[in-house]
Amino acid sequence: MSTEGRHEAAVPMVPIVQVHQADAPSVPFPKGMDLLQVLWCPYGHGEWCYPLPQVRWRDSAVIGDIRPTPVPAAGLPKNWYPSPCVVHPEQVTEFPSWDLPDEVYDGLRDRFEELFAKTGLRYSYHLAEAPGIKLGGYPGWTQESCWPDCDSCGGRMDHLLTVASWEFDAESCRTWLPSEDRTNDPEGRGWDATTRNPAGLCLGDAGGVYIFECRTCPDRPIGHWFDCS
């Protein structure tokens, strides 16, 4: 492993997400594969120092012994190692926010403003892209969108996974926080810290790692991006 060109001691890859095909029927799995595993290197990579992801599509029937989850390596960010938590997939319909074409936004501007005046809901925060860790849909951009192109075919890659620092914030919780997760915490927010960040991650200044893949090329190469506030 290396960081900014410096060779570092080898450390185990960090398991981030594991999803079975049966729990994500809308995700196009490669033929013969029924398990998606995403890991990343816990050293800082690139100009903005973020964990470098890898994607593994596997056949669960041939998996043998399961190794213990690695403990955080000394000197590396502990909040790049997610706390164990169970995934309960829920399919939702999203609409583009950062990716909404300018001409479409201009055509809908008056309706967005009327919606906010009547309900206090903002299209971008409350109705468009679901926040948090998610498969498919639109990336949960913190900054402007940045879709990578495939190095092999030149086409724009598809969004596979967003790994976010938080599942929601003080704005998006109004519409995206499930009713069963709402609480009467002492501060009156309607949620607690564990609900907001069950994985215990913090990527930069509450940013996210976005993972993409090319579904046109047979080897399904991946791309990635990182941003934060």
C-alpha cells in the first residue's frame, strides 16, 4: 500500500458492504454471481486522502471459511472501519438533484419555490436523492456531480454504491428517516446518534466515497470519487 507515493506496511482490506442478490433485486449482478462485497484500503489515497475501494462479485456457494473481521490498524483512521451492523434493504424511487439538467431545473423552479413556501420542503434535500449508504440510484453528492468515464470504452460509468458518513442530516431526516427509527431524544431532534451513523464512519468532513462500474465492458471495471463539505 502507499500514500502519496510512500510505501506503507501491508494491512488487511476493510470490509465495507456485503449484499446478497436476493436482497437487492434491482441491482444487475454478473451472471453466476449472487454476492456483492465492497472493501477498501484504509490508507489515505489521492489528493484528498480517502480510502481506496475495491469491488468483488462472488458466488456464495463456493465461499469457504470466513475470516475474522480485521481490527483497525495502528495509526490509521478508526472511523474508516465501519462498526458491524445489519443491512435492511429498502427500495425507493429517486430523482436527480445535482444531476438535474439546468433547463429542467429552470422549468420547475417556480414549483420548487411554491413547494418550499407551503411545506418547508426543499426538492434537493427532501424529495430527490436518498441520503446515506445506498446501492444504485444517484450518488449522494456533497459537492457538484463528477461521473467518471470508463478507461476501456469511454462511456460514462453507472453508480454502484455510495458510502456516506451519515445516513441523514438535520434537513433530510424530515422525509428520509424511517418512522420506526424516530425517537424522542432529549434534544428534540427525533433521532439519536446511532440511528444517524450506525456504521460509525466519518470520511473527511462528513463526505462520501462513490463507487461506479462500467456494465458495458465484460470485466466490469470500477471507478471511484470522493467529496466532502
